[in-house]
Amino acid sequence: MKIMLVGEAWGVEEEKEGKPFVGTSGFILNGMLRIVGINRSETYITNVFNLRPRPSNDIINLCGGKADAIPGLPALTKGKYVRREFGREITRLFDEIKREDPNVIVAFGATAAWALLRTSGIRAIRGSVAGTHSDVSAKLGRTYKVVPTYHPAAVAREWTLRPIVINDLDKAKRKSASPEVKRPERSIWIEPTLADLQLYEDEYVKPASSLSVDIETKGDQITCIGFAPSPESAIVIPFYAEGYPGNNYWSDSQSELTAWNYVRRWCQKPSVFQNGLYDIHFLWRRYGISVPNAIDDTMLMHHAFQPEMEKGLGFLASIYTDEQSWKFMRKTDTIKKEN
Ligand code: URA
């Protein structure tokens, strides 16, 4: 099977039939699969727990304190650990994954994300293309591609989540063509010298028809500014840098001034921002840097297309790109400058 769908646990109907997603959640799931063009019979559907949590259907019924936890597994939610006696279900899930060897796994809800990615907080990671957590990959024999999304039961409670899950299922369908986790390739220059800025201006900025620009701020200061002339290349110019003398990235005021002059020059080019009203105003008000050629705004464009959806950069990335969630990047990646 190319696509595997992993839910949380059985409800009443599922327990009766001994099959996953045959009750209300299954009905909602079927409707979404139909829209995306995924044939349910061509997927493999299972749960983290092939049992109904008792006495109520709530997964918390399977949890206890840290002393009862399955060794090595994090809390499912704050202070609640899945009890050791249910560890066999995780083993069974992993056996199913190994046997079916899918190209992509859709993790429905926080419990499936916990089992495969060892993380909680589905909102921050949904829609991303993640790899199974390294401990999980070790048990499975390879890294599997996982697309986490909201659980169909959450869609039943909050219908506005439905187009988001449909988007995520569509991404999973596209990703099911191959088993490898392929990331967009790009080079990002960080911690540049003044010579790097000149080189970047000559090689990348001058030939570009437009630049994507984003500022980061702390209080009334800009901490760094990113410029991207293309999807493959970007540069970050830092200013505020903790650990540097006076928290200034640049060692003397002349160097800092020169760096600002690059910013000033590059901001004259046609530019694209995310919620640029904030950035452009900040640049002008705090630094006297004008941005006369802002031609597009990702947040406003998205809002025009999908006015009912979230507008944050993380959400946009989950919808429009193949990036990993920022949450995983920060935790797992050490950024190093090469060359
Ligand atoms: N919810 C799940 O997570 N799985 C099912 O099989 C049914 C409802």
C-alpha cells in the first residue's frame, strides 16, 4: 500500500466490527478522501490502539503517571503517559508499518503524531512532511514519511478544520509517489561578513527581478533581516546577536552602517513581504529605510484566496510548501555556515 492512515483508537462502532474508522469518524474521513481522490480501498487503515479506551472512549483512560509509562516514550499530554501494558499496541502498529511498507503515513491527530513523531501539539506540525522520529525509524528499519493532520473527529467538532485536512490529504497523496523524504534544496547564507554582502549583492541581488524580505524584531529593534532573490537562495543579515559584545553582530559602528546600507539598497528593489505593512512601517519609522516597490504580500494574497483560513507564516508554509514544520527544524537541526 502506498498510503497508510493511522488514527487513534476504536470507538463503539469500530469495537463492534473489529475494524478501524467504520463509525462517525469513518464517515467524515470517507467524504474527505473522496474529494481528494484517494480510494479508501487502496489505502491501509489502522490505529495506534486497536481497542476502545474504557470506560469512556477517551484516550486518557490508557494513561497514568510517569512511573507507569512505556519506557522511553514521552507524555501523550502534560503529565499523562500511556501505560506500559499498552506498549504491545505500539509494537503491533510498527509491525503493520513494516509489513505494509507505505510510501506515506497520514497521522490523524495528536496520538498518531505522538506514536510516530514522538511529539504532541498537532496544530504546529500539521500539513508538514515529517520523517518518523529517529527512535521510531530505528525500530521500523527506515525513516517513513509522515503527514500529520487533524483527526476526523476534530473535524466533526469543528467543521472549519475540514478544508485544512483535505489540503493535508492532498499533500499526502502527492507525496505517496515515492518513499523518500525529499526536501526543497537551497543555500542560505547566515553570519555574513561585509565581503559576503558584496558578493551576494553582485551574484544574487542584482540579477533578481524581486526579493522576498522579512524582518525579525525585538522591542523596537530589528534583530535580523532575511532577503531571498529566489526559492533556492537566501541571506540573513544579523544585527542584534546575543553573546556578541554589546549584543551587536557587527564589531564597530562603521561596519554596522555599511551593513545597513546594503539593506537600504536592497529594499529599493521590487519586494515581497508577509504582512509587509508591519515590516515596511517598522523599517521606515525606526530606521528611515524606505520600501518604495513592495509588489506583493503573501499574507494578503493568501487571505484573498482563502479568507476563512489562518494567515500565519507557519500555516502558509504548511499549505503551499514542502517544508518541515519549524518545530522540527529548531529542535533537530544545527545550522552551520559552510564556505
Ligand atoms: N477514531 C479513530 O481514531 N479510529 C477509529 O478507528 C475510529 C475513530
